[in-house]
Amino acid sequence: MLTINTLQDRIRGSLIGGAIGDALGYPVEFMGVGRIQAEYGQRGITRLNTQQFWVGDDKQSGKAVVSDDTQMTLFTAVGLLNAKRLDIEMKYGICRAYIEWYLTQTGKKSNKYNDCWISGVPELNARRAPGNTCMSALHAIYNGGEPNNYSKGCGGVMRVAPIPLYAAVDSRMEILDADRLAGDAAEITHQHPLGYIPAALMVHIIYRLALDEHPTQSSLKQYIVEGMGALEKLYPENFNDVQEMRALVERAIDCSENERHDFENIISLGEGWVGEEALAIALYCCLRHFDSFEDALIASVNHGGDSDSTGAVTGNILGAAVGYDAIPQFYKDELEMHDLILHIADDLYRGEVTAM
């Protein structure tokens, strides 16, 4: 039987783990493998870079900064909790929170969208390479229109981890309802089925891991297979897209069992710029390095693609399995907004939003 303290630790582990993966991968996003190795050594980047100075930031903080991935993840969490507080539909609460994030990135203010206390946090107002699809979709919604894209970018999947972390506590939501909400939350900005279907699968896996008393590599694989079955139930109208997702996930599982180098395996799965590739790369890293959070994150970001997003998703998934206490302390010590992220994780556990 999973103890209360263990579940709280898992929720913390998933949210902090995702932020660590994001921060680890952010400095090498857009770099090829050769350049990463030239700058950071043969294994690539292995420790958080606390010396980066990002355009738009007021000063170098001495901490490893996160990207828009973690920013949007935190707004997902607060939007979800605001929906409960305001007694509104969860998807609507999350959408309102995303618009508030959009406003932080544009410097605009709105009396209509001012529910999220985190909108005043300086680090969440820093412009950290926000995704074009997210920005354009939210711009349209903010101006009373509808998004008009067919994007399957990974901006939908990289931000939904708070949903299962909230839903799993005391069975607040059934797992399929959490899966569907994740898909709906991703679809706010990404209208291609493979822009939101991976979000539903990711949430299914995190939900199961967070509640598993003794998760193993084998049980992770079981949850992946189970999650694919859930997608077929949730999205019968998207049969071909679900099967495309299945084929890539099965390739990730197969790769995790071979003897090839991580670089070679990840290249065979893609670069992570689109949703299904980002999730497949993360699942590969979690399976291949299930017993080492550090090795999983290192593999997840050193591949020349969308490193911060694949790192974030890997950290979200494996963090839900190992918990906060098992994450190496040096990562936690060097992470920007560590205490804020931990506070929001505890809000998800409690099921109510509280300002720091």
C-alpha cells in the first residue's frame, strides 16, 4: 500500500525532475551532438550549467535556468487548481492560465486574466524561447478567436505532468478522465492528433507510476502498453495516429533492450521536436536507465534535438517513479525556482492553490 508521504514525494519528484531535465537540456537545445561534445565533453552535458545568461533576464542568477517548458508546466498546475477554486471546467481553468503565461511573455496586462498568483514571479516573466505555436494559438484565443494550426509540436506534451499528479491523489480523477483532460489541455494550442495524443499517454504512465509502491522497469513497460490501449479507447476516430504513436513507442521499447549507444538509439526515434518523438525518446531513456535518474537525464538531452523538452518529459516520468528524495542533491541545489516548484508540487498534493 502506497503511503501518503510516498505519494507526496513522488509528486515532488515528478515536478522537480521535469524542471531539472528542462534546465539540463536548455543550454544544448539547437546544438548538434558534435558541438555538445566539443563544449561539454564526450558524454555531453552532465551537470546543470549555472553560468548561462539568457537574453531578457536581468542578471545571471547562479542557478540553472528553466525554459518555457517548466514555465508552462507550473501554469498548468495553478490553472488546474484554480479551476477547482473557481468552480469552473478544468480545461477552461488551464486555458486561462496559459493565457496568463502568454501575457508574461508579451509584457501585456489584463484585468480579465489575473487568476494565477505565479504571474508575478520574475523568473516566470522571463522570455525563455517560448514556442511559436503556443504563442500564436494563445494570441488568437486572447483576442477572441480560435487557434488555426495543425501542429504536432511537443509544446503540448511537455507541460501536462501536473494533471496526473493532481488526479492520482485520493482518486480525484479516474485515470482515463485524467488522460482525456491532458489531451484536451494539449489541444488548446496543438490541433494535430499527434500534438495531443502523446500528452494523454504520458499522463497515463505518470498516474500509474506515482501510485506504484515499488515501480520497476518491467512495470513501466506494462504501463506504457496499458496506456496505448487507453489511447485506442479515448481516440477511436484517430486510429491511424494512435497506431503511428504505437509503432514509435514499440521502437523505443525495442531500442531500450539493445546494445547500441544512446546517441544511435535516440537518432532512430527522431529529434523530439514533435510530440510523439519527444515522448518516445523520454520513454526510451526511462526504460534504458530506469535505475539511474542521472543517466536517464544525461541520455535524454544529449542528442542534438529538442533537448530541454525531452529532458523535461524524461524527468517528469522517472521522477514520478523514484520520488524527490532519490534525485541527486546537486541537481536540486543548482535549480532555479526550486522552492517555488516544490511549493506548487505540494499544492497539487493538497489539492488547493496557496501563494508563497
